[in-house]
Amino acid sequence: MAIQRQLTNERMSQIVAHNGTVYLSGQVGNDMNAGVEQQTRETLKNIEHLLDLAGTDKSHILSVTIYLKDIDADFAGMNSAWDEWLPKGVQPARATVEAKLCEPEILVELSVIAALP
């Protein structure tokens, strides 16, 4: 099976699919002035859009890595938005870590791996 790349620029692809698996690049929200809950909601909306373009959806997410600027301050708020978004019964494997992100205003970034249906 060939590797398929979508939304590619000189540095990366937003979506890479291979052998029934979809990999999304790290996603962030749009409003960098928003708090962590709003940034998480926007990030999840972006992820949902990319999954749709790839031919899958959030019920097929296998694994998520969540990067938080300040895990102590932002873990509960991120989880609140996450819990609203994810349907019951499809919880992926997940890791949440604190990280220095590429812009100081970014509070949360998510990287997703999903299966194609």
C-alpha cells in the first residue's frame, strides 16, 4: 500500500495514511488568546475535520498524545473539553505530558493516530 499524504507543505503533511492507519500532525487551536478549554475545543474541531478528510472519524482514534504548556494549571480544563467531545466507549490510548510548545500562547497541542474504517 502506498503512503498517502494530504495538506502537505515544505516541512510536513497534516495527514499521512498508510496500511489502514492515519497519522495527524500536532494540532492546535485557532485563538491563541483563549484559555485551555477553548483552545482544546478548537483543536478537537480541527482534528475532527482532518479525520474526515482522511476518511475516518473520532470513533476510530487509536492513540492521542496531549502536550500541555502547564500540566498543573491546564490538565482539568483540557480534560473537560476532551470529555465533552469524545463519545463513550471509544476511548483511545492516551498520554499527556508537559512541554514547551512552539509559541508561548499555545496552551495545548494534540497528536492523533487513527484507524481507517
